[in-house]
Amino acid sequence: MTRDPDLYRDGERVRAVLRDLDVWAVVGLSDNAIRPAYGVARVLQSHGKRIVPIHPTARTVHIERGYATLADAVFEIGPVDVVDCFVNSSRVGAVVDEAIAIGAKAVWMQLDVVDEDAARRARAAGLQVVVDRCPAIEWRHDPTL
């Protein structure tokens, strides 16, 4: 399968999402400190982002209340800017569809989370899309963000 390069290497899109969007729903974030989502959520907070944990257990993480679904979070707290996907690629399409439904501004698929069809659906719906990248790594490479 040929990868769509526009989905992967648009540095300005990455910078704009990191710079301009503040409320990040982190799908798959639990209170398990050894999971990558836990550390990335902490990095997001250190850059002034509000995190919203989204996980079926809906636990509080990094002092932020968790929600079982994106819809539950939006109902309680209002708009979410970015849906950051820490789920298996086979499940990310459903998360992207939820992101579109709640009116998110962007979808961020973490490292090794790839569903090009879902990414194209999000882009067609007007969302910014970042695929197979990690915000913690992006900030490490460009601390001016």
C-alpha cells in the first residue's frame, strides 16, 4: 500500500496544532503510569494544554477528571480542540468518527496509529489531521513551539 505523504509530513500543520489548540482529549489515557499516554499527557500539560482523559474506566489522571466517551466530555466541559488517539489502529476509525461528531478541530494519531481512510474522513470534515507523530517528540525537536 502506498502511503499518502500529505498525511504524514506537513510540518506546518503539526506546528499549528501544537501552537494554537489548547484542549486535548487523550483517548486511551488511564492512570497507568507505565503507558505512553500517561507521559505524553504530562508533557501536554507542561506546555499549557488542558488534557481530558478519555477511557472506559473514566478515572482522574494528572488531576483532570476522566470521561468514558468524547461525547460525555463535551457535554460536561464544552468543546475539545484536539482528539489525541492512543488506541490501536484498528479502533482509531471509530474514534475519528466521534471526533468529527463532537466538532473537534483536529485529530492526532500517535506513533504507529495509522488509518488513512479515517484521516481522510477527518480532513474532508474540515479537521486538521496529524498521523503517526508524537507531540512530546515534536516539542523536543522544536522547543520554540
